[in-house]
Amino acid sequence: MAGKRKRIIPNKGRKLQVALTRRKLFTDKMKAEFLEHFAATCNASLSARRVGIDYRTAFRHRREDPVFGAGWDEALRLGYVRLEEIALREAEKALKRRARVKGPADAPATKDVAWMDPTVALQLLREHKRGTGGGAGAAKPGRAPIVANNAEMFEALVKRLKAFGIRIGRDGNKL
């Protein structure tokens, strides 16, 4: 258990004992290494494992530490630029007629962070655009919706119902 920190703890009224500590602090050096790997992969879980922390620790620090949060956003921005470059490179390769299409089985044997499955890269880009307002679910620019009162709503409803040939009385009942 080399490299593990030990601590002395009491154990329910019995003698003290030596136990391995489970707590590992997320130091500035580890944060820098995490952000560097995150910018290369856009994968928070993989980057967290790389520096030896749980991914939830990274997300908590992103939420609570404004400096780390800004670094995270910058690393994410750089990572997506890299993903777009990979997607374009793979699209260019696909346009050149090849005898065989590369896929996950043809991934490099070494753990090269520069290689990524093109389908994964495209999915990450879609998710990024959805989150930044560039996707289909984003609000369209233009005039803000108008809030109407009850009388205006009733008038609009009567107008539409007249178009369908239904008569409505003043009390709102069908005639």
C-alpha cells in the first residue's frame, strides 16, 4: 500500500488503530493536470481518474471554486475546438475513398488522447451546441411573447371559435 496516507483513529472505545485514509485533497497541481487532460479529451470522468480523484469532486470544485470553474469553461471551449478539428479531419478521410472505414477496433494501441472515435466526437459536439444555445432547442431571437389578460384571452378564443362555426354566449357556455 505504498503511496497511501495513514492516520491513527479511535475505534468505538477500543485501542487506537492505524488506518489508511480515504480522503485525497484536490490540490492546485492536480487541478491544473485535470484541466489540461480535460481540454484534450472533453471527458470529465476520464480526466478525474487520470489525476486520481472522483469525478464528483471535480464537479463540486467547478461549482464552488470560481477560478477552477473559469478554467473548466476555458478547457471545455478549447476541447470542443479540438473535437471539431477531429471531426473535420475524419470527414476529410471519409471523403477520400478508402477500402475500409476506420472504427473503434482500429484505434491506436497506445493511450493516445489525440484519437477519438468520430461518432463520439460528433455526439459530444451536438451536446455542446445544445447546451450553448446553438442547437434545435435554443430560443429563437425576436420579439418576446406578450402576456394577455383574461378578457383578451376570451376575445381571442371567441374569434377562433367563430372561425370554426361555434357560437359562445357571454357566460362562456355554448349556444
